[in-house]
Amino acid sequence: LEEALSPLRSLDDEVIDDNLRRFAEGTREWAVERFDAWVRSGFEDHRVFVLTAGAGVGKTGIMCNLARARADVVVGYHFCRHDDPGRRGDPKRMLCSLAYQLAQALPAYGAELAKLKLTRAKLADDREFPTVTGLFAHLFEGPFGELARAGAAQDEEDHHQNHPRRVILIDALDECEHAGRNGILQCIGRNFHKLPRWLGVY
């Protein structure tokens, strides 16, 4: 899977480590408390949590801190960067990286993903996956749908209520705009609501 999906996680880990070196312990605790309260609520009011603040407040530091301090809850992350084309305007690259991370954190999903016999060439072929939505369906809707069908004997609502809440972090969406469009934000808006209801986006 790692060879096929070519995850960005090693690069993301460098971003996290660099930011945490400059993150003053004990600061911005309000953000962690709000995050914890949102997760404890079971995403009762909303599955997407948007953190907005002015430049210099330390939003990326908060994200990096959550990635490490809440590693039991955070199952994937993506750090957008305006100066890196692979992180700025390529939603397909983001989806592949997140799929790999979720496969590592969620073994049952990883097993379904492995059944797809993915290759890097296939994933990069625009004839195979001409749209972002098509790739999202292949990497996420299909495997999670199989898991839902496998557990169909259990009441879906009961499964939703009892499943541990998990979160995907996406940092600096404002840096993803390129040539008048924000492909990553568009991808999230069009597709992420199809993820399982126990999986939130911060």
C-alpha cells in the first residue's frame, strides 16, 4: 500500500516535529479543550470543526500538537503549503496519503483497501480515475461500504453511537488556492460528508 499510495506522512512528520520544537508547552490549551469536547460530544452538532484565527496565532502549532497529543484519536493528517505543488493544489495526492494513514490506523479498512490491488501507475492514470470524486469513491466509499455491509447485522445507528470517534486533521486550507480555485477545499466539500459518521474532520 505504501508503494502504491505514496503517502506524504514522512513530510508531514517533519512539519510536525519542526513546529513542536517551537511550540510552548502549556499554551493554547483552550484549543485542545475545545477539540476534546467536540470529540466527546460524538460530533453531535457537526462532524466538521473549523479553526479560524489571524496570522501568527499558531494554528499550525495547534494542529501539530493535536496530531501528537491525540494520536489515539487522530487517524490522518495533511498539511497544505502554498509553496509545495503536491500539497497545495493536488487533492488526489491528499486522498492517497490519507487513505494510507487510515489503513495504518484502522486495520479493517486497510484490509479492504489491500483487496483493491492498488498500484501507483493505476492511481496516477487519469483514464482510470479522471475525477477526484471517482478516486474518493474507490479509496473510501467502496472500502467503508464493504465494512458497513459486513456489519449489516448490527443496527447501523447503534454501531454509529458506539464506534470510537476518530478525526482527520487538515491544516492551512487557505494556502490551497491556486489559479483561482481551491481543489482541496472543493474535494472536502463535495466528498467528505460521505465518510462514516464516526469520522470527523478538523
